[in-house]
Amino acid sequence: MSSSPLPALSDHLGFWLRFVSNHVSQAFAARLAAKEVTVAEWVLLRTLHGSPPLAPSRAADIIGMTRGAITKLADRLIAKGLAARTASIEDGRAQTLALTPAGEALVPQLAALADANDAAFFAPLTPEERATLERLLRRLAEQHRLAALPVD
């Protein structure tokens, strides 16, 4: 057995990324919960907002979820009156998802919550530090070809 000490959890950059990410995400989830929306529902709502009706398979590809997961999310949004499932104009056998007027009206309110969450959490950083952090995270996402949107 090696006698060299193991690094502490906090010695890893990944630890700090996850630590901060969890806290940002949990705060945002709490803000959304006040509007009775989950983070995953927000992602689908935002994906559908301002878009022509989308096939569930296309929404799944954009978000990086399975078709089954998108169906469950869509069912929840439909039950809340925020989305509708209709027959495709191009192919009556296929279905598309679109926001209802209530869903369209809710998305800007939820976007404001996302903006407020970011503003509150990242307030200690200067604008230059925020820009640097975003640039570095985007570079890592690009280099690792990260495509699936965070939904939890």
C-alpha cells in the first residue's frame, strides 16, 4: 500500500466546478419551483419558445434527452396547460409540440428568474471575470464536444 497521502476532494478543479454548479442549479430550481416548473420543464419550455412546432424527436435531439423523457416532460407541460401536442402539418401521422399562449407568456418570466439567479450568484465577480469564466467554460464544452443541455 502506498504511503503517499491522497489529495483532498477540494484539490480537484472538478470538485469546485461541481460544488459551484450544484449551488447555482439548486438556487435556480428553487426559483422555478415557486412557479411550479422543474429545471427539465424549463429547458423544454425554452426550447419550444419562439420556435415553430417541433417534433418530439427533434426536441430530444436539441436537448440531448431520450424521446421517452421528452414525451414525459411534454405530458407534464400539457397537463399544466403550457404546451400542446398536435398533428404535424407535413405528416398527419406525426405529432409536434408547441407552447400554448400560457406557456409563451410564462417563458419570459422564467427567463427573468434565470437572469436573477445568475446576477445574484455571480455578483462577486467583475464583468471581466464573468466574461473570462464564461469563455473558459465555453472552450471546455467545445473541446469536449458537450452538446446535451443540463436538465438536472
